[in-house]
Amino acid sequence: MVIKLLALSSKPLVVVHLAILYFWIFDWEKLMTKVGLISWGGSILLGVIIYLLYRKLVITEKRIVVSKIIVLATTLMTVLLGVFTLIIEFITRSMP
């Protein structure tokens, strides 16, 4: 039951992560709004929680293992986008 619930919650989370990537590349101003930042941080937090729950379970089904890896990869991608954003913001603010 828990495994199916995790698998069902993983799919929308991956879609949100990919939407954040899309907005980061093509329309970054939308990510810098209050709603954008809340969804960005919330999706990272939810991704970490879901991945940690996956790690606690003993899973041998290939489909679930792939889902676990995809959640980890998209969460790490979203974190890296946040780090890149902070670096870019620091660089642009230090320019005269």
C-alpha cells in the first residue's frame, strides 16, 4: 500500500520538477515570485521526503526502483538549479 502511494505521489512531483526546469530556462521571472519560490522549496522538500521513504522500504520491483531513481535525479536537478540561481544572483549583484 505504501509503495503504491509513493509511486503515485512521485509522478506529480517529477512533473513539478520538470516545470521548474522549464520556467528556469524560459521564463525565470515566474520562479522569482512568492508562489514560484514556495513551489520550488516545497517540491525540493517533498522530493527529499519521498526519496527517504523509498530508501526505508525494501523494494525489488524494477518499476519502483526506477521511480526512486527518477525522484532522486529530479530533486537533485532542482537543488542544482537553486544553487545556480544563487550564484548568478551573487555575480549580478556584485557588478557595478
